[in-house]
Amino acid sequence: MVNALRQILQATSSDAATLDSVAVQSSSPTQQGAFIDIKNVSHHFAQNHKNGAAESNANLPVLDSVSLQVQPGEFVALLGPSGCGKSTLLRLVAGLEPPSAGHITQEKQPIKQPDPSRIVVFQDPTLFPWRTVRDNVALGLQARKVPKEQYVRVDEALSLVGLTEFASSYPHQLSGGMAQRAALARALVNEPKLLILDEPLGKLDSLTRLTMQGELLKLWQKAGFSVLLVTHDVEEALFLANRVIVFSPRPARTVAELQVDLPYPRHRTDPRFVQLRQQLLRDLGLSDVT
Ligand SMILES: Nc1ncnc2c1ncn2[C@@H]1O[C@H](COP(=O)(O)OP(=O)(O)OP(=O)(O)O)[C@@H](O)[C@H]1O
Ligand SMILES: [Mg+2]
């Protein structure tokens, strides 16, 4: 396990962090990714309406018979209008709540609760302000009572995301990009088989975002975990993912699925990239605005 992170670290730290230098360095990732099977999943939330003295209960349908698989080591991006149900689907895959109908399995075993093999990274880094960066990253290991000898993984993960020098800093001393890197290190230290990313770069400025996209790609290529990414950014989805799924407005249904047939590293000016971008915008019903 420790060796796995060390291998990633050695390979990654020798690379330049620039966007276009991102390349598949190795075809033999150090970790096995999860196989996730989402089968006919529907979900609703109970809603309580008050109209004067009268109260009524209704169900808000959020997911409508969604089926999709994430193959081991695959990077799948989910696109869809705001409020359609993307984060809800991620929460179900994480095991934070059960679906109202349908099944979700990992390695053919039902997902019933959160598990360290599936780690969620949100838009907000949600670091504890009273803990140093190192102690924030070590949280998962502490919670699982992992022996102290294995805490070398914390330093490895920090090095991996370029935060070694800031290990003793507190969250308020970090930039937005650095805080999000710390959140990524906190996820990686658990050596996840599935990384669940809910707009993890959504609040970063556009330049930091481009750099972080490149870094995320490198981490994925080296480590071999599977990724389920929600993003609102069509280019981000095309730059990163093997496959892009487009959802309808709520309740989310799959309306399109696109295999991204471009080798890494991808270039945003590549004619095929531009063509796929147009296609996704059409699938999202946004072709008129470009
Ligand atoms: N815990 C909850 N209880 C009740 N309704 C909820 C709950 N969580 C989400 N919803 C509703 O479910 C719908 C889908 O929400 P969700 O957060 O999954 O959308 P989303 O696709 O992630 O949107 P965005 O792109 O804006 O993040 C929304 O209408 C939201 O109000
Ligand atoms: Mg969301």
C-alpha cells in the first residue's frame, strides 16, 4: 500500500505540472479501481408542503431509472442541469443513503454504507480550521485507527499534491487551490478504489482550475482508481474523462453517453475535441448559446 503511493509519488514529482505536459507515463497503474454497477436507480425525497393550515406530503422525484457502470480504472464524468440530481446520485454511490429503488453494487456487493474504498471530494474542501494540513490529511487514518507506522502515507500524499512545505500550516493560511489539494490528499491517503468528485474544482479561478485538472489527470493515471466526477464544465469533462454521461433536468435520466475517443494528453483546440464539445452542448440543449 505504502509502496503504491511511493511509486505514484516518484513518478509524479518528476513531471512538470504544466497542463500540456500531462501524458500517460505508465500503462500499469499501482492500484485496482472499483467496478461500480448502478442498475435502474430511482430516488425521491419526501417533501412537506404547508399551505395555510393545510399540510400535504409529496415526493420529489430526483432520479429516474438511472443505469450506468464504472469499469475498474475508468474515469466517468456526469453532466446535467443544476438541480437534476447529480449530487444525489453521488451520495447514493458513496453509501450515504440508500436509493428509493434499484441497486448499486461495488465488485457485485451491494453498497450499504460509506466505505474508505470510496472517497468523496466536494466543491468546498471542508478542512477543519483548528487542525494543521497534515492533521487534516491524517483524519481518515485516525478515524480508522490505522497504526501510526503507516502515517508515512500522510507525508506521501502531501508530497503528491505538492503541499509538503505547508504540512504544518493551518487552512486559513492556504489559497483556494492549495486547500482543494489538501482535500485531495486527504482522499488519496485512504488509497481509494473509487474517487467520487462533486465539482471539486468548481470554486477555483480558471488558471488554478486548469492546473488542477492536469494534476488530477496525472494522479488518476498513476494510481489506477476509478473516478465518478460531476462537473458543470463541458471542457473539463472532455479533458479528463473516458466517458461522459449527460442527464436530463430533474428527475435525472440518462439522455446521452459519449465515449471520448481521444488519447491523453488532450488539447482543447484539437478539431475532434471541439466537435465533441459541440455535441455535448447539443445534448445539454445549449447549442444556441455558443
Ligand atoms: N436531502 C434532501 N432533501 C430534500 N430534497 C433534496 C435533498 N437533497 C437534494 N434535494 C433536491 O433534489 C434535487 C436534486 O438535487 P441535487 O443536489 O442532486 O442536484 P444537482 O444536480 O447536484 O444540482 P447542482 O448542479 O446545482 O449541484 C433538487 O431539487 C434538490 O432540491
Ligand atoms: Mg450538485
